[in-house]
Amino acid sequence: MGPESLSASARSVWAKSVDEAGGWLPLWQHMDDSADVVAGLFKDWLPASVVRLLAMEFDGDIDQCRAAVRFLAGVHDLGKATPAFAVQCTVLAQRMGEHDLYLPLSKSELPDRHLTHHSVAGQHLLVRWLLEQGWSKSAARSWGVVVGGHHGVPPAAADERAARPREVPWLYGEGRWVDVQRELVVRMATRSGVLEHLPVWGARVLSARFQVLVTALVIIADWIASNSDLLAFHGDRLPQVTEAPERVRRALEVLRLPVPWQPDVDVVDVEVAALFASRFQLPAGATPRPVQVAACEVARTMPEPGLLVLEVAMGEGKTEAALAAAEIMAARWGAGGLLVALPTQATSDAMFARVMAWLDAIGADEQQVGGSIMLGHGKARFNRLFQGLVRAGRLAEIGCDDHDARGGHAVIAHSWLSGRKKALLANFAVVTIDQLLFAGLKARHLMLRHLALAAKVVVIDEIHAYDAYMNSYLTKVLTWLGVYRIPVVALSATLPAGQRRVLVQAYLRGRDRHAGADLACLDGDIGYPALTWSSGDVVSTRIAEASGRSTRVLVERFADGLDDQDELVVLLRDKLSRGGTALIVRNVVSRVLETAEWLEAEFPGEVTIAHSRFITADRFHNDQALLDSFGPPDRAVARPARRIVVASQVVEQSLDVDFDLLVTDLAPIDLILQRIGRLHRHQRGADQNERPGPLRTARVYVTGADFTQAPPALEPLAERHVYGAHALLRAAAVLRERFGAFIELPGDIAPLVQTAYGPDDIGPEQWRETMTAAADHWEQRTANREGKAKTFQITDPPMPGATISGWVSAGVGEADDETAQGQGQVRDSAPSLEVLLVCDDGSGQWRTPSWLGDDGGGLPIPTEQTPPDHVAEVMASCTLRLPLTFSNAAAEDELWTATPPAWEDSPLIYRQPVLLVDQDGWGEITGRRVRYTQAKGLEVFNDASC
């Protein structure tokens, strides 16, 4: 029987139904559509790197690979040719019965039909047919699991066993049913071109890598082929079988999926200075720094994709080095896009603008950039640049002139590539680290994330910034990135040697599970700035020349470190006597607010507060204001004459800000160095003459610990809840040797970090007992956290010959990247409660905060009905993360009780309860006063009386 012939029985089998009285989609048509969609994806959407990776299963033969994937996409719904599925629609089931396919007309007659979801049923039917062709069982199962996993979860072993046809034959059908099932498979095998290859492929066991990526492709093909807006359903009773590839071609033209990025291959050979001049807005006469040149040279000479780690000082151009290296890697190996992962939403927002500028520069160079970008974090809809690209995407997709729709940008945000499951499939993605770590989490449709990553160069910024729990996920993801042979660029200014080794080992484990690379070159202080890279199982290092930029910072111990308010006032009066800017970094928000209140009394109108307890709209405004006042010279053109910023850790990595003086709580040494990196960061006039005289020498004062005691007494909240005693005491030990002396950046970064995080005992002998106990506690806690992380973590790639059955079983369901609870899936912290801040105007009318002004301030909020979208959008910008003291059932119940039920019908705000405050910002949660103001954010008090 040829591909254009099917019996009436086979033609009557249905795949989709609009309703029992109307349109339907025959299974054969859905099979054709799905196979044709895959052909279109191979032709126009998949980057060359992924095509080559998949073709490795067929000795590099792309035609065979394409045929195999078309076949698997075509038969993915084979399990619908069973009574267990067909019985769901009475009208269509009756028609099938009229064509010799016996099945009951009521679902109640098949009470155990849940055992054979059509995905696992299709898996068994395909395996049975392949075995009939003489295939080995292991080969047949490695193909069948793709069908079994096309709903996002490859079946677990127990589910596979329970669904075997010999166990429940009545659910699969007998007689004519078996003939139809074979008929449909044979037709697709013929149509896709695999029939001639079956004898050779019978012993070909597909790798786990292939299984994962092709399952993702099948899912995408299924979603497109199931979209009735793109591919119309049939309305007649029994359509004839026809070959109609133009049906899918037209659908894909309407969908307008973005093409892959195709960097010009000439970028591999162009002079680095010319590359940087065309990609980045360098000042007149500026040239790339040595480490940037070295990164490009390594990217050009690595014999194959690998992991490149750049250890470079703050302000030395790590981002530009990474982007330039990524472009070279993409040009060499055919990657179709880029993903950049960062620690926080603020760093992601800042990076998004930089990546956009880089892409626009590439587009101006007439490269095929691709077309789609996404910003990946829960507050992305409040990023104005990204929202402009979303609107541009809608215009482009409804047929407006593509150039005009893009608004002058090289990329847009494609509407079909949106949402948690598809967003990372955009060509370019700037995301918080959670989005990357989700690739190691057992979650439905995980294979889509893996396909998205496999198509890109991956850049991980601040790779040192994650705790043991998150690092467990990070190393797992790096292993899978190694499996997919993805070029990875990891960036850090302060990377401990032990972590460097772990990261490289993880990538190599995926690249070759039997690799025996010699990693001795990674131990200890290897020099700085340093580049480390892998090529196969060979690891190399290189020390780049120093750029010549350096900052000498005088380090001082400050007061007794725990009660330093009076001394702080004296210091600031002295050092700021002729003006200047000071940054005070506290480890906890309560100390930020206490310090700011004290200083405001002494320096009225000259104190700015920055911490994490501001509503989203205010947080964004605060960040922009800091950049406008203390950012790079080309932005902060009117620095305040005198200003004091009291901040939490939000200034460590989020903002390119420059201060004249720094006072910081004791923190782990790498974070101390990051904070110091905000001191005299930019050249301001010849020889720093624009800085006031007392501030022309960079100074940092370390507080937050009492160094008069041995060992130092630590600030209790930082010790117990933020960093732990071990890291703080190790930092105190290395800083103790520098008090009254200078630290030079970048020269002292590596020695300080490697000493603080190294294996040797440090600090005075009288500290030893306390430090040993702290180390033991830290090691035990690290082991516990790593063990906890494995609960919902995927395993390393299975051994050759194994399938991905059960890959995400006992997982978390859907990975959720929009809430604190979702982030908690890959972060070991109590999920903090997020609320909507709403103001009572005194008359009982609820309103959005008045200070939002033209951005939606003072809008009336209905409480008896769902807020209209334009109001809900403003409300969503007023989300506020509560401190952990309110992460309990009593607080959550109280806040939800006060929340109007009608708000749950708004997709913009349905996940957040309300925090109601009065005109002066006062509210109450579980008997504790709280107050929110635009200047201070959220304050928490210990009593309920106002």
C-alpha cells in the first residue's frame, strides 16, 4: 500500500475533535502535518549545530537523520489508533465502528483506559512494529521512548509495564485494529523515507542526547500541527488521503518562526580591535584589553566546542569579552543563538540592554541575526525595552513591514515563543540563573529547555555567586551542556580554585563520561586574569597580560564593628567635608534602615536607600537613579556634590556604580572584593582630580564584626541567616593581615580569594577552635544541602543503550519561574511571600500608589470585580517581596483573607495577595506594624499600635 492509500478503517481514525458535532482531524492527516512540520523546522529553524549533533547518530548523514525525525514525529500519536483513546468522542467512535473498528460507545465500559494514555500506547505500538521488522529490543525501545515522552514526561518503568499490550489487549484492540495500526506506521515509514533504512537501523540504539532533543522537536511539531488556526480541521465525514505538503508550508509562513542566527564566518579572522570597534561603543582611541584579545584568540583556536572560564577583575570588560567570544564560537560551530544567565533580575535587566545594543551592532553589519529575543524573569513585563520588542513582535507577525515593526532593532520578541515552556526557544535569551538551573530540574517538558540550550552558546555570568544547593544544579546542567557539546563561557572576578575544578569536571563528565583529564593545572592560584578552557578531555590555562588599570585601596578596620553609628557619623563628616560620595553596604535590610535613619538626622536630604524591599516599580526607578547619579561618566554627567548611599547587597553585582568612599559589613572575601569594585571604579578626570582631596585615595572601612575580640564577634543576623560563620571568619582572617595596608585590584584578587577558600588553616592560633567548629558546621550543612538538591534533580545522562524512561518521574510537575515558590525549586531558601501593595485613600477607596504619577499613580482599584487590565498591569508593578519573618501560614492566610476573590480572575495579579496600607503607608501583618514609603521601602516594627 502506497503513501497515498489507506483503507476506510484507517481513514476513520481520529486525532483531534473540535466538538462532537463539528470538525475533526483524521489521525493520518495529523501524522502528515507533524512530519511535514519537522521537515520545515529542519529546513528553516534548527541551527546547523543541532542538525549536526542529531546527525551524529547516523554517522553524520543529515538526510537519514531528517527522515528518522520525520518518522518519529509522524507516528507520535499512533496510540490514538486504539479503543482506549477513540472511545472519548461518541460521534467519531460510532463512525469508526461503522468501518469495522470495534469499540464500546461509552468510556464507562473501559474503566482502566487510564493505563494506556495514548503516548505510552503509541510507544508500545511502535516498539512492537519495529520488533516485527527484526530490530533489537534495545534499539526499538530507544526509538519508542520518543513517542512515549511527547507529552512532556517519558513514562516510568512501572507505567510502561502496566500498559503492555499483552497485559491490557482490550485497550489496544484486536483484529482490524492491529491491521490499521500497522497500516498507519507503514504509510508514515514510506512517506518519511525510512523504510529502506530499517534493516540497517535495527541495531542502532539512539543515545539519550538524541532521545531528549528529538522528543522536544516532536512536541513542537505536535503543538504546531494541532493548532486549528494554522491547520484547519476537516468538516466532512471521511476525507480522502492526499499528499498536501503545502498545507504545512502555508502554516509555517503564517507562524513566521525566527530563523537561526548565522554569524558571518569572517568574524573568526577579523582583527580583534576591528571586531570590538564594530560591536561595542569604545571611546575614541580605545583598544581591546589584553584579556579580551586572549578570549577571542582562545575562541578561535579551540579545536571543538568546550567550556571557557574567564577570571577577570571587575570593570575589565568581561561582558564584551564573552559576547565577542560567543560570536566567534557561533560562527565556527553553527550555534543559532545565545543565552546569558545572571544572578538577579536587576543584573538581567542591565545585561538585556547591553545584549540588545550588541545585536543591533551585529545587525548593522548585515548579518542574519535571527529575529527573536526573550528576557527571562518574573518581572520581565516591566522592562520597557523588552515590552517594546514584544509589541514589535506582534506587529511583525500580523504582516506589517518587518523593518518598521522592529523599531530599528535587529530582533523582536516572538509571541508564539512565549510562556514558560517555549520562551527559551527564542534565538537570544537574557535570563536569571533560575532559568538555566531549571534545565537540571525534573519537570514536565524539560526536553524543550534542553533543545533551547543545545541551539545556543551559553554565557554564565558571576558563576561564583551561587551556594551549595544552586551549585549542585549548576554542575548538573553543565554536565548536560557537555553532553550536547555546547560552547559555554563562564565569567567571574572572584572564583575559588575548588569551584573552578568542579565546574570543569562537570562539563567534562558530560562531554566524555570516561574522560581522564589532568586537572592539576587548575589547583590553587593559577594567576590573574586567567583563562581556562576544555577541548575534548584536554584542559588548558592561560594568563592574560594585565591591562594596566589598577586601583589601590587602603583597608581599615572600623570601630568595634557592631555598634558603629556614632563613629560612622564622625567618619563621614571628616571624609565628606569637601563633598564626595560614600557607599555603605549592610548585610541585612534592618541594618540598612537603622543606619539610614541615623545618618539622615545628621545629613538631612543627603541619604539614599537601596535594598530589596521596594515594590517593583520603585526598585526599577531606584536603580536608574543610582546609575544616573553614580554610574559611568557618560551617564552620570551630574554627580551629586555630596551623597551617602546606604544599601544592601543589591549594589554588589547589579549596578555599574562608582563611589569615592566605601564602608562595608564583613562578608565573604569574594563579596568584599565585589563591593570594593564599586570604589573608584571609573576614571574621573586626570589623576582623579575630580574627587575631593580627602577621597583621592580609595579607602574601604570594614565593619559588621568586632575585631577587638579573638576571634572577632560577628553580626548575629549575618552569621546565622546570611553567610554563616565559616565564610565570615575566613574573610576576617585574610583581611586582618591587610588592615592599615593596601589591597591592589586586580593584582590581589586571586591571592585573597584562593587563600580564603583554600584548604589551609589561616588566622591566629587563638581563633583555631572556633574556626574549626565553623568549618565542620559548614561542611555538614553543605553536604545536607547538596543531598537535598538531588531530590528533584535529573540524573546524569544514562549509559549507552539505556532510554530516558522515567527521566522526570517523581518531579515537580511544571517548572515555575514567575514566583518565589518557583525559584525555590532550584534555590534552598524559604519562599518569601510576594504581595500587591495597595493604598486606602482614607475614604475606603483602594488605589495604586499616588507617587507612581503618570505611570499609573492613584488609579481606583475595584474590590467587587476583576480590575481591568490597564489597572491590573499597574498593580502588578506594585509587587513587594516580604521579609522571611512573614513566611508562615498565619501571615499568608491573613493577607489572602483581605484579598478580593474577584482578583483571582485576572491573569496579571491572580497569584499575589494584597497588603493594604493607609495614606501614610501604615499597615499591619499578624499583629506587627509595617510601613511602606517611596524613600525607605518596607519597614517592619515589633508592635501593632500606630
